[in-house]
Amino acid sequence: MCLALAVVVGMLASLLVAVPDMARYLRATESELQWTMNTYGVTFTGLLLLGGALGDRYGRKGVLLAGLAVITVASGTVIWIDDVNLVIGLRAPAGVGAALVMPMTLSIITNVFPAEERGRAVDIWSGISFGSALLAGGLLETYSWAFGVPGEHGARRPRPSGGGRPRVCRQMIFGRGSWSGDTLL
């Protein structure tokens, strides 16, 4: 539950730190950056109640796993693109996945733990939410914006020569010949 929550909150918080680098690497306008920031949040918050209702109707575990799958596919696809419009477009399905995951994490916790332990479990859930936002921001400060969005660990696909926008490459993310970068790739 905590890892699923960390993914959802990390995707929201990590973009706050990543905006300056994204603007530079993708040559995004202010409007494009605003859309990149808001697409995830709007779809996430707009579908949050629907995600909870789907979990109540069809089962919490299945909806949680489906949401994680949607987030993973949407975030993983961003690795292969370097167009800001596609990044914006992929943030919407990630927000849909987050809307499926977030209510399920708390719902499962409140149903699994007995009443006397429920308060502590919800406290830990809240702490993980706050801590994952700090962790995502710290990772972005250390690595790169491509690393900061869960599921986007790795290098970007090289663009054909003569492309207009600069690309994020392995050296920008991990440095030259670092063992951690080679391991993650």
C-alpha cells in the first residue's frame, strides 16, 4: 500500500522540481509547462471519487493493480518520447491510474486493520504520503527530471541527428560511465 501511495504522490510532487529542467530540455513554453503540471492533477482529482466507487463495486485489489498498471505504462512510455505534447498527453492516463490507486490504498488499510490499530495505520499512510513527496524531490535534485517520475528510470531514446529539441541522454541522467547508471539501464 505504501509503495503504491508513494508512486501516486511522487508523480505529483516530482514535477514541481522538474519543471525548470523540462523547460530547458524539451524547450517547452510556459503554456506547455502549465499543461504538463495540471493534466495529471486535474484527471487525478476529477476521477478520485469514481476510482473509489469502482473499487467498491469491482474489488479493491483489482482496481489498485489496474491503476498501477496504467501509471506504469503511461510513465514508462515517456522514456521513449521527447515531445512536450506527448508528455502532456501521457500525464492524463497517469492521472487516471492515480485516481484508481489513491482511494484503494486508504480503503484497503481501513478494512484490513482492526479498529484499535487503524489510527496508527492511517498515520503511517499519511507519513508515507509526505515522505514520498520529499523523496521524489530529492531524487530530482540528485539525478534528472527523467528519473523523477516513477517508471521513468533510464535513458531517453536518442533522436535522429538534426532534431530541433535537445534530448535527455544517459550522461545527463547518471553521468559518464557511472556504475549506478549502467546498473539501472
